[in-house]
Amino acid sequence: YASEVEKALELKGEVKSKIKQLEDDLKEAEKNEESLRGSGTKKSLINRRITIAEECAKVLDKLLETLSENIKSKLSERVNKVFKSIIRKDYWAEIDEDYALQIYKEIPGRGRQIVTEKSTGESQITSLAFISCIVSLAKENEEKTGGLAQGGVFPIVMDSPFGSLDDEYRTLVAKYIPELAEQIIVFVSSSQWKGSVENEFQGAVKLHNSLVYYSPKLKADESTFLKRSETFERTEIKDGYYE
């Protein structure tokens, strides 16, 4: 009988050990199941975020397309207005689908045609109209709050803008230049400045500076702006306008 009891106790111990092992295996299985469930939930969350991000990207692309088209249309209209206020010919300006500025004219029997050959003065007026309108539009966008379009206040620097223009175009361009931007810097020779340009700029110029060139190659002072240097070649900026 004693031996039977001993066998029963041994069996009981083995059974307990197996139960403990099974309980441990069950806990491990439950943990794995939770992990798998969590992975599934995490995967589902990631997929949902990807879907939302893709939808947001589509909406933003559409907004950008609409905004770009709106800006292009507004810029085209403004450039044409400036261009037609200066140009003498029956031309008009448009910004095409590739955002290139094109000048058009109407030819009887052929309709609207691109002006491929422009004079130097016409090209200069075209560039002036385009740049000034971009600066103007950027300033407007800077003053708005909460908009998607970025803006800024930018100066315009013009180097000898009147050199290739005749007297009439000089007057028209000079009259318009003070309205282009908050700050405008214009480099002109004395011959370009005198006359219509100086008259149109009256009251608009806040600061005059003169560039005086010094060179040891000059035998003597040749003018107010060309001076002989005893040392090295240089250009100095002087306050005021020198006659």
C-alpha cells in the first residue's frame, strides 16, 4: 500500500508539473496573441494614417494647382495692364501655361500671333512690366494673413534702364518707375538722367549718390566722374548728384 501511495504522490507531482507547464504555455500564448492583436491594431492604424496622408496630399496638390492658376491669372492681367500703359503698339501681354511671358498681336486673317521679334526697347518694357508686377503681387501676399501664398517686400535694382529707349519711352518708363516697389535703386549716366527722366523723378528720389571713377591711366581729370588717380584704379561712392 505504501508503494502505491508513493506512486500516487509521484504521479501527482508530475501532473502538477505538467499543469504548471501548461499554465506557463497558456500565458505565453495569451501574450503572443495580445502582441499579434497589437500588431494588427498598429498595422491598421498605420494604414489609416497613410490613407489620410495620401488624401491630404491630394487636397494640397489641388489647392496648389488652384492657387498657382489664380496667381498666374492675376499676374497675367496685371502685367498686361502695365505693358499696355507703356507700349505704343497695339500689342498685349499674357503669361502662358508654362509661366512664360508672351507678347501677342492681332494679324488680319491669321488671328492672334506671338511677337517673336521685339526691339530692344520693347524687350526692356516687357521685362520691366513682368518684374514690377511680381514685386507688387509679392507685397500684396505679404500683407495678407493666413493665406497659402508666400509674399515679401523686395527692392528693384535697375542698371541703365533708359539707354535703349527713345525720348517718348523714356518719359513713359520714368513716370512709371516710382510706382514699382517700396525701394528702387536706379543706375543711370548723366546723359540718361538729364531731361525727361529727371523731370519725371522729381519728388520721388530720396537719395542721390554719384559714382566717381579714379584711374592712374588718365593724364588729368576728364570730368566730374572721371578723375586721375595717383595710386590705384577704383570707384568711389559720393553723396549727392554731381553736375
